[in-house]
Amino acid sequence: MSLRRQTVSLAGPTGADPLRCEEYGYGLGRPTGVLVLKYRSATVLEFGESREDFLHQLYWSPDGMLSARHGAQAQFVGPREAFWAHRAVTHEVRAADRQTVYRICLREVPAALGGLRAGAVSVAPEAARLIEAIARPGHDEAAALEARARIMAGVTPASPEPAGHPGSGTGFALAVVRELSHNPGESVRLDEWAERLHVSVKTLQRDFEREFGMPYSRVRTKLRLRTSRALLETRPVSEVARRVGYSSPSAFITAFVKEYGCTPGRYSAR
């Protein structure tokens, strides 16, 4: 198994740390093989327009948001999800600075993703753990190939609706965050989410505190600002502010400075 073309570019301050890429291949050349590329850089990572005729690809980051595009469709995915691209589907993926990105290259399609050309997919906790485990030196090949099968089983289509959970009293905050990660500019209030999920506002508030240790408004702000950093290198501040849900560039700049201690201009190319 080999990559026909791999385009990864960097954008950021002059003199920033170079891109680091580690490659881990197991069973290469066989349908059941897997190639894992682990990237990290001090600057923004951009996987430029890519079309791999022989390989399906899964992009996952455990510590930040990914901005992905295929055709006219653009979306964001968070750490509990990944971006899937079927072979021969042209796509682009971007990550913010100081973010780790795993690019898993496969010849087989995970059973649950049959028919999906590209888009956000859910990654089970065990699958996420195993991706990180096989992207380390000295991992046994037989164990890695067994892990690959479990990773494949742990990748499923993302739920299109935030209200996909029954009224069990758990998972509500995660459902909201998953929806916000796809559209961080969403302006839905907490009480509106509660109504969609058929739970009380207090129940949803408690779930946010339990899952994230902070209220909904803070989670949404952090998500918006983390997402903005994957866009600033190629988009003007005014456009980024609008896309991540701020009513004005000044409001966005104020929130950004409070969170990161610098203005978005440090990251923006425009």
C-alpha cells in the first residue's frame, strides 16, 4: 500500500517549528493492511485538495477541530468524530496550529460506512485509543492488524440529529456539542436545545457540567474559538467571525483575546 499523492502545506509565522510526520504501516500491500500518518506542527496544517484513487482515508484529531470540504459541502468535526473520504473523492482538510492529526489510509471500507462518499463519522472511544496506540514505534504488526479490525468496527456514521438520544438522562450535552461542531455558528439557545431533546433546561445544564465541567455558553465559546483557528490563515477575520457565530468582528476579537491572549491577526493572513 502506498500513497499516490500527499499534499500537506503549512501556514504560519516565519521560523515556526517544521512539520513532523511519523509513518506507521502494517500489512502493507494487503487488503487488510493499514497506513497511519501522524502529523503535528506549530503552524496550521492544511491537507490540500487530495484525490487518492487506491486508498480510503480517515482524518482524526484527538485535540482539536478539523475543517473539511468535499465538493460544495464544508463542515467541521470534533475529537469524537473523524472525516471520512472514500477513495477517488476529492477533499480538503485543515487543522489549527499545535494540533495532532492522524490520517488513516485503508483499502477496505469500514462495514458501517458502505455508500458514504465523504463526511463526518463517529469514532468510538476504543477506536480512538487504538489509533493512538498503533501510531507509536515498536508496535507488533499482528497486534496492530487486530487493532485495525477493531478500529474499523468502531467507526460509524455520525447521527444527523442532535436528538438521537432517548430520554435517558445522559448524553444530551454530547449530542449538542456534536451538532455545534458541525456548525459552530449555530445560535440556538440552551432552552431551545432542551426542547429539541425533550428534556428540562436544568437536566441539560447538569449534563454540560458533568461532561465538560463548564456551562453551555462556555463550551460553545471555546468550540467557536478553537474552530476559528483552523480558518484564520486563509480567511479574513470578518468572514471567520461570521462563520463561527459572532455578530461582529469586534465581538469575535474581544473573545479571542480573552481566550488566547493575542488578536486573531496573529494567525490571519489577511
